[in-house]
Amino acid sequence: MVKKIKKEHSVNEVYEVLVDFVGFTKNQFEKAERQFEKQGQILALHTLQLENVTTDIRDLKTGQNNMEKDIKMIKEDIVAVGKSIYKQHKTIENHGRRINTLETV
């Protein structure tokens, strides 16, 4: 049987492989950092958009509440005007009857 003898690598060869590995690792970390920065920017934009939507919804709710109050006031006014008209109608009706009674006498 023939034994294979393993050749030991020189210090320079090991150093070159190590430099290549460190360079590759550095490059991969830089890529990951750029991707994280890009994702962070996208997340910041989404957060800003959600804040704007939340503000818009809050404004819509406030406007809706104000409209509800206005509608309630208008309804109260219409009811009051209706009651006033009904009272005036009854008064005119009574006057009409009185005038008819006086004319027949």
C-alpha cells in the first residue's frame, strides 16, 4: 500500500486563502448592511404612510362627529318650527271658527 503524503501549505498560501475569506466575509456583511438600510428606509416610509392614514381617519371621525352634532341641531330646529307651525295652524283654525260663528249671528 502506498501512503499518500499530505503536503503542508505554506504560510503565504494560508495567508492568501485567509485574506480571500476575510474579503468575502466583509463583502457579504456590506451587502447585508445595504439590504438592512434599504429595508429600514422602506419601513420608515410605510410608517409615515400609516401615520398619515391614521391622521386622516382621525380627521374624518372628528368631521363626522361635528356633522352629527349639526344634524342633531337641525333636527331640533325643524321639530321646534313644526310645533310652532302646528300651534299657529290651530290658532288660525280657532279664529276661523269664531269668525264663522260671528258671521252667522
